[in-house]
Amino acid sequence: MNKLIPSSGMPIKRICLALVSVGFTTLLTGCGGSSSPPPPTVTIDVFGARGSTLTAVVTSTNCSATPTVTWQTSGGVALGTGLSIQDTQPLSAISATATCSTATLTENLQPLSVYSSLAAFAVLQNKTVEAWGNPVWGGQTAAGEALTTITQLYPSDRGFAALLADNTVQTWGSSYVAVSNPNLVDTSKGSIATSALTNIASVIPGRVAYFATKKDGSFVAWGSYRGLISQVDTLMNNATDGLSASTLASLTNVQSIASTEGAYAALKTDGTVVTFGDPDAGGDSSSVQAQLTNVTQVVGTNYDFVALRKDGTVVGWTGQFGWAIPTSTLTGVTNLTVNGIVGVATTKTDASAFGYAPDVDAADSSSVTTLLKSVAQVYSTQTAFAALLTNGNVVSWGDLPRMQTSLNAVQSSLTNVKNIVSSEYAFAALKNDGTVVTWGDPTVGGDSSSVASQLTNVVSITANKYAFAALKSNGTVVTWGMATKGGNSSAVASSLTNVRAIYATPFGAFLAVNKDGTFVNWGDQWAGGGAAPAKLTKIPFSS
């Protein structure tokens, strides 16, 4: 039976005590206390291909401060904090942990398993490989499936090399790099390596060659270099024109190898440089050898090499071309960026282009000199540059016939940019608000007007030479550019709904991996856009 209690008949305090006596153990609002606030909650969802920029999308409720995100490897190595990081440890499993007051949530990402040559994909799982695409460029499914003890995979332009558990190497793809018998050293029987591919410690891919350091410190090479003028390709183990015994002996403690179309430059840990290959493409550095000391970076255009020294000076060398060789002394340089022909030198305060400006307009940045201050990073197409400033603005120059009109149309929108991606002749800038700005050759993605309304809440952009694919925070994908090279994904759109990472082959295909490990690919079938091997059912992204 319900009873009415007059407000004047029982003091508020007595009512509160009565409620507590029958089970209300917390003071009630109006009784001198307050109800407990709801607990904080946080969610985290990571997007991006391993080895590229990873971005965490975090949601939270009831937090006393903005949520934080910390990244580390499974071994506990700290990778950074913040919503986005550059993935510098793609071969390790990593975790991203979001923290909001007392609430935390972690997403664990699987190590890199997707690799690509110029025209083929390869997925490493359970110590074997599933590959597809152009067979001449490494898309030979049977070759990868035949190997069952792979510890690491190395892609090159023309194929793939697998380091096996017994420290031997087997490769497949172009005949220039394919080695199916690591013990074969007899050139008369088809060997293309300078010595047996055994006792291998590490591998460095080249354009049409591979290089490896053995556990005893010796160096081995296989593949070829191109004769740019002679049009004759020379195998590394050619007794007359290949790698000489003296050059091989000097290739110890190699840190990295840069390449042009026909030559290679090996940077050693002592800061010296060893060059080999076609002299017409930079394979002969004897004219500047005395200056190649204390080198910290070597880069190659299609035809020339440029080296950065520890004191901030720059040294260039070439054979028949010389378009990228600085025409004036450069000092205070901290980083070099090159496109296919010329380069840009960045200092602590500014940046400037270098090279032979009369033939290549991208070598002349004088028209934007006053704008190139506080440069965070420089990006390139084959023929142009785009500098991202620390304030988020973008300065672009070069390839005026192809770039200038579209650049002028979007220049005012190039603010608050956080990343830039390029196809062969176009740029796409991702802004902090998740929108995208494009300019350049419309054929290869410089015009995104047909999908502009869809380019919102974008978290990452992937490009091949001909098209772009933008990944949105809801897991959907927007594509534009050359339709046959991946710029039209309408045929697979129904499968692009929960995507977390997108990979590409430069010659025209994309591969999207969903959060549950299912995947879909599209684009040129001879570049990896065709059917994947039946044995490949999932590509795990997170756990």
C-alpha cells in the first residue's frame, strides 16, 4: 500500500536515513551527497599499411583530459606518442594503446606481410609466400609456394628474394635476379651471382640486382646493371665488365646502396662510397673520390648521384648526363630529396632546388625562394617537387606545363596539410581535417573533382604511378586517376567497407586489407590486380 508523506511531516534527513536503511548505500542527490559519475571509456582503431604512416582514430567519453596514444613494439621498444607515427619497425608486431583517465585500450598490429615489386604482390605467411601479378616481375605463385623456411622477404623492382632458415637465398622474377640454386657458382651453367648465396646475413635490393653481406663480412651481388647508351645489360658476375675482385673486396660494412638507371653507389659505415656499374650513369666516381668521405646520405636520380657530407656540403657525379649536379656550392644541408632528374637540398632554415635549370625547370626554385622557409619535408613526382612547411602550408614547383594551372587553382587550399603522396606526375595532399587536395596531370590523379564530395574523414592515401586510393575512417575507400590502373574501384566497392590498410604496386594495382584479415585487390591484372592465389584466404592486420 502506498503512503503519502507530507513534506512537513518528516524532515528530509529522516527520509534519506530511511532510504539508506533499505539498501541505498550511497548518499542521494538532495541528501547532502551526489551520484557517482559514469566511468571513462576509450576506443582505438588503427589505420595504415605497415611500413608507412599509421594513424589511430580514438573515441572517448567521460575523460578528464584529451586521450593519449602510445606506440611500442612487442619487445617493448618505444616508437612514439600521438595519433600518427611513421612505422619504422614494420617487421615487428606493435601495439597502440589509448589512455583516457583510468581507461585504456590496446590494439596489436601484425608484422608486415605484404610486399610488392613493380608489378607483383607477395604475401609472406607461415614461412612461405603467395605471389601474383606479372610473372616477369615476381608474380610466380609456384616459386613462392615451393619455399617453406623463409625468414625474411626482400622485394626489388624486378622480383623477390627470400632469405631462408639455413642462411641461403633464393630469388624469383626477372631472369636478371632469379636464382633458384644458391650453391651454383659456375657461370657456364647459368650462375648470375659473384659467389654462392650461402651464409647470408643481410640482403639489400637494387633496381635490377641484389646485394648481400655474408656472415664472414664478404659481399656478394647478383643481377645486372644497364648500359644507358650502349643498351647492353651487364651481369654482376661478368668476368670482363662486371664487379671486379678489387671492388668486391672493398664492399665491406655496407650501410645502404643507392642506384641510377645503370649504376650503384654503396655507402659504407665509415662514410666512404664505392661505385660500380655503367660509367655513363654514375658508375665511375673517380673524379670526386677524394671528396667522398664523411658521407651521411647518397641518392640517385635516373642518371646521376649526389652525396651529402657530415659538414653539410654536397658532392655530385655523373657520366653523360649531369642534370642533377649542383651548379653552385651548397652548405648547411641536412637532407637531400631527388626526383627522376634533379634534386632539393634542405637546411635547418630553408630549402632550394639544384641541377641544370636550363633543361629542367624543377631545378630552379627561385620563384618560391621566399616561401621555402621552415621546411618539414620535401616530396617529389618524377618531374616536380612539393615542400610541406612546419606550419602546414605547401610550396610546389617544377614541370610547369603539367602542374601550374591545377596548382594555381588549389594553392589557397594547401594549408593545414599533414602528409603528401605522389603518383608519377601528380600530388595528393591530406589535410588535418581529413580532406584532400590534388594537383598535377589529371590522367594520373591530379584532378579529384569527380570524387571530391567523398574525400572527407580520410586517414591515409596510397598511390601507384597512375592512381590514388584514399582510406576513410569508416573503413571505406575512394579512388581516382587512371581507371584501368586502380583509379576505379567500383567493381569491388562492396568489399571495401572495413579496410584498415592499402598496399600498391607501382605499375597499377591496389590491395586492401580489412580489419578481419579478408582482402580485395583491383587494377591492372598484370600488375597484381588480378586473382590472388587460392591458398591465400586472409592477411591478418591486427589481433
